[in-house]
Amino acid sequence: MASILLVDDTPLNLEVLRLLCHHAGYTTRQAISVEPALVLARAQRPDLIISDIHMAPLDGYDLLRIVKADPQLAPIPVMLMSMSGGHGIDRGKAMELGAVKFIAAPVEAQVILAEIQACLGTPEASHGPGHA
């Protein structure tokens, strides 16, 4: 079972992502900022990191830079999400820094799950209701 580290400074966003991932059969850990996310990533080596971009004091771009600069964390794919405007700029910067995917909200749950499955290289049929 794949593990996903979710990073967002909005508790409601974290909970929605957690429920979505859990329903699809993934285990999750959550962090409300970059610093605790890095502690969790180093301790538990998730299979995927999904992070909001717009957080403070460090943002999702900072998290991505730090992960990609750390030889132990660099192999972990990072998906960045943006809940605000400026998606074209966000997408370009995210991909330039090494994100494997960028998702602009609002987005349907099935799209998020398909992107997660693509990042993890898991077939769609292996996850879904009944596999929690």
C-alpha cells in the first residue's frame, strides 16, 4: 500500500485529501507546513508528496527545492497543487523545479486520484472503493 505525505496549511484541504486518499486505499501522513513535512518525509520516506503551493513562511516551491536537493528525498515524486489564481505561472514554476504533476483547483476527485495513480505508477483498477 502506497504512502502519501499531504502538506497544506488549510486543515479542511488536508482532511479532504486525506479522505480521498484513504478511500482509494492509500495511507497518509499530514503536515500543516514545510518544516514538519520534511521531518515526516525523512523519517517515513513516503511514496509521494502532495503539497499546496501557497503557504507561509515556506511554500510548496521551497518544499520542492529542499526535497530535490536532498539525496535521500530526491527520488520521492512531488505533486504541487494550487487553490488560488495564477495557475499558468504556478504550473510553469512547479514543473521547472521538478514537480511530477501540478493540479489547479477546483478539480474533481477522480482527476486527483488519476494523477496520484500516474505518479505512483499504479493501475487504476488496484485502487478504489473496497480497497481501503
